Amino acid sequence: MEAKTLFDKIWDAHVVKQVEGGPNVLYIDRHFIHEVTSPVAFLGLKSRGLKVFRPDQTTATPDHNVPTINQNMSIKDELSRNQVEMLKKNCEENGIVHHGLGTDGHGVVHIIGPEMGLTQPGMTIVCGDSHTSTHGAFGAIAFGIGTSEVEMVLASQCIMQPKPKKMRITVNGELGKGVTAKDIALYIISKISTSGGTGHFIEYAGSAITGLSMEGRMTLCNLSIESGARGGMIAPDETTINYVKGRQFAPKGEAWDKTVAYWETLKSDEGAKFDTEYSFDAADIEPMITYGTNPGMGLGVSQTIPTGEELTGTDKATFMKSLKYMNFNPGDAMKGKKVDYVFLGSCTNGRIEDFRAFADFVKGKQKADDVIVWLVPGSKAVEKQIIAEGLDKIFEAAGMSLRQPGCSACLAMNDDKIPEGKYAVSTSNRNFEGRQGPGARTLLASPLTAAAAAVTGVITDPREFL
């Protein structure tokens, strides 16, 4: 029998039809929707006189456009308010479960799915959002889709997709102190570039990967898309099974045992072929920070910005344009650079583990006077957990306050925008020009590196405090 990769096993099990010389028709187990990419899809269905085919396999929550303070009040921005209201209306008309603002199930779509046990190994999962790759942490095939594809899934529970190539990235060894899953992700992207994963689905393997918690694995898979890949995944193991067990939508009783037996088969066979392979040593990774305007422009926090001397033509021009936007110079040290904002949150680092790490670091310390800190839980459940563990009190004592769940300052689609020219150390996923607000300058980092900046007011190596 031919040796198969984890990706092949799940993909092949979901192919409904192979179009001759074309894409696969792929069955979708779970469809997540939010307020930004779904309204036009619902309009399309309506205009064709179609109903949602399997509403119980779709789950909705508003996240991109929601404010993170005073969520009990009407949303001020008219466009945002309209999108959030349309999501609710579309869900009511089509019998789709909708976790609205202020409800117990509300949060960022990629955080509530795993929390509720809706995300499970072996599934195919889609959402009209590029960071759907987060769910691949469970050993699922999860990827972002466009609005027309959202309509396709609502109408048929299927999608047409060409089968991607396969890549394996192995990270072996032990991570140094202060090095997190976010640092692994930024390190990998800095090595393979933001186009290194193009056309591929990545499987992450190796002892440094299996040593990560589920939260850490979700952070890593979340950032797969930033290397140009369609998605990322990690084979399910004991860590995965223990995380899913007992959650609201996890299988129960006899069904659980049967399902777990299947999940245990979900790993790449010995000798399975990948189109591309990379291998890295965990010992080479230090806390990372980005200095440019794409996630591949990252380096260890103790290092200096490259000089760019080896670059030519458009590569050189792009590099210099990026540094000009950031107001940095080739060869600059990153440590000691001034910070104006710190943002902890997003689908990349908005889980309870991220808030514990941040709280652990700032405990007994004070926020730097001229830094504004936004602490935004990824869901209502995370917010409740933060309060239950008293982390909010640690934040308050340090001069910081907790906000309400939402995508917040990850992207400039709500009130949490970084002002022009200001520097934000952000635990989110993208540092493009204007991503966090027109003219905003974003430095991507882990919760620990963000916490160090919040306390010192400058880019700091968190290891100096650990």
C-alpha cells in the first residue's frame, strides 16, 4: 500500500468528485462565518432562490468590526453596525447558530471553534478568512476561502479546490527560555520567505512541535498563511485528544472511543513523500521581532536589521521602501527602539495561555508611562477565564486594563486603530503598511516580547527578565 501523508489521508477521504483535468469537489465538515465575508454570499443565495444546505454545519460570530469597549451599546460606525446586524439576520433566516455580541459563545471565529470542540482532527474546515489555517493545529485541513466560495459551501456543503502540494517543516530540539510558538513561526517565515509556502499545505513535525501546547500549535498553524501556504497542520496526538475531550461538541461515550481510534490513524506514514522539506534546529531560535512591512522581515530581538547589500533591483527597492515606511535604517539594532502601543490579542495570540504568559511577565511591574496597552481576549470564554484566575487584577496593578473580545487592533476595521507614525508591538499576524491603521508601524512579536516592551517602553529582549 502506498505511504500517505496526513494531508492526503484527510483530503482523499473528503473528495466527492474529481473533475477531469480540473479541481476536486471537496466535502466540508465545518464552515465558520463572520460579518465581513458572508453578507454578499447570503445575497447570492437569495438571488438564486437557494437555502443553506446544511445549516447545522455552519457556525457564526461577529469579530472583525466589533468594538472592544461598551459592547452593550449600539455600534457607532454605520458600516460595521450594518454588517453585524446583517450576520444576525442572515443566521436567523437560515437556521444557523449565531454567537452574537455579549453572548457566552461570542469571540474571534478561530478561537471559539476549538474552545467549543467544533474543531476536531480529520475534518475539513473553511471560513471566509485567511487565518482559518489556525484549526489545522488539530490535524484538520483548514483554509480560508473567498466570498463566492462561502456561497458555494452554504449552498452545497462542498467546494471546488485544486489539490495543493505538500511540504513538511521539521523543528527538532529544545526551545530556549523565552522562546514561544510565535517565535518559531516568525523564524520559519524569515527563513523560507512570505512566498516560500506558495501552492503548498504544510505539515509541522519534530520534537519542538510535539512539545507545544494546543494554544501554541494554533499560533503556529495560524501563521502558515503568512509564508504563502494554503494552510498548516500538525498530526493529532495525546495533547490534541486531551484538549478536545469533554468539550461541548466533542463526541461522547462510545462514539468518543470510536472517534479517538480513527484520530490515532491520522499521521503521515513512514516513507510518505512530500514535495518540499525543510528542517530547523530549535536551539537556533530566539525571541523574534519584525522590522519591516511583511512577516518575513523578522529577526532575533538581539540582532540588527540587515544592510540589504546583497539585494539588487526590485528586491533592494522593496527592502528600502519598507525601511523608509518604518523609519528604520539598514544595520540598526532593534533593541532599545521606542514603542508607543502594545497589543495582546487576535486569532494568533488571543488565547488564555497568551494572557497567562503576559500576566506572569508584568506581575509586580509597572507599564511604561508613554505606552498604551490594549489587552483584548479572543473570546468571552477567555475573558471569563482571565477574570476567574485574577489576571485582570495583575494587569490593573501594572496600570493596564482588559478590553472585550474581538479582532481589535489586528486590522483597521474597528475603533482600535494605531495612529499614523506610531510604533505598535503586536501579537497579531500581519505588519503590512496600514494594516493596524493608516500610517501605523507594526512590529510583530510574541506575548512575552510584547510584555517586555509594555514594561520598558522600548523593544526589549524578554530573556533579560526571565
